[in-house]
Amino acid sequence: MSHEDVLSEVKDFMGSIPSGAWERATPIFLGIDPGSTGAIAFLHPGGNEKAIAIDIPTTKVMTKKKGKPSYRTKTDLGALWDIFKSFKNKFSKLHVVIEQQQPIPRDTALTGFTVGRNFGMWPLFLYSHGISHETIRPVAWKKQMGLIRKDKEAARLKAQKMFPGASLSRKKDHNRAEALLIAECIRFLRNNTTR
């Protein structure tokens, strides 16, 4: 999807939320899978069939390896801000949850650095725009969603059933699926602890 298509999808999502939902204390839950090929999910207060998930916008940055050009994927912060700008003046309604990530022992130094950068930039990005957030460990949301010891494809299939309107048809959409399930886990937990 192009940047313009993503912005259009987010704006359509915003336009489909009834004005009464904004006036009431109805939170809009966002789930973030912060990987370098991660995703952001937006849960609709009108029901799961209106939820959307998009890939985190990225850009290719050229580096050189032994004289040959090489490319690394980095988050496109300008494009990311364009997405969040759609919620301007409604940031207080957003309930953002980020999957907590950390390197694993078998990761290379570069992979560990990349994982740390991709996760660490989110709190800074959100805080700098006055958007509050929380984090959740992978084991916590996977346990809540019945996905302990299940692979990414199981997460995608579960999310397809729970969020029939979200674009999850490709195998590589597992990041979108996980972002949706992260948001749903927090929505479920918040709704069942406040009643």
C-alpha cells in the first residue's frame, strides 16, 4: 500500500467513528507490533468488523558493505506522524499499547541494536506528541489470546476470524494480526477490570 492509501484508510476509519463516541469516554484502542516490519492496529468502538491494521511505514536507507551498496529498513517517522496526525485533538481518547520487545541471546549485536531501537523509539515518539501508552509482554497477550506455543500463522488465522474486515489475507500479515490481538487483549482486560 502506498503512503496515500494508508492515510486514506486511517481517515476512513476516523470518519466511521460516530461523533458520540468521541464525546463519551469511549477509548480507541491501538495495538503496536514495533518490529522493523511491524504494524499498527486500530480497534473500532462500533465492532471488530470495522477494525483496521496497517504496516508501520518504512523507508530504505543505503549503507555500504565492502564497497557494495546495501539497504536497511527504518521506520519513516514523517509518514508515521502523518498517520497519528489524523487523530489530532483526540489523543486523549487513544489507548495505545506496545508489545514489549527485547533481544534474545542468539541475536547478533546488530539485531539486538535494531530490536532496541524499534521498540525504544515508540515511547519517545508517543510521549513527544502527548500520547500516553502502556506496554505488554508477548507472553501476556499470547496467553490471553490462547496462543502460547503457537506460531505466527496461528495468530493470523485467529485475527482473521475475530476481525473479518481487516486486511490479513497474506502470510506476511502476521504482524498486522499480532497488532490487532495486542489491542484486543488490552481492550478485554480494561473492560473486564473496570466493571
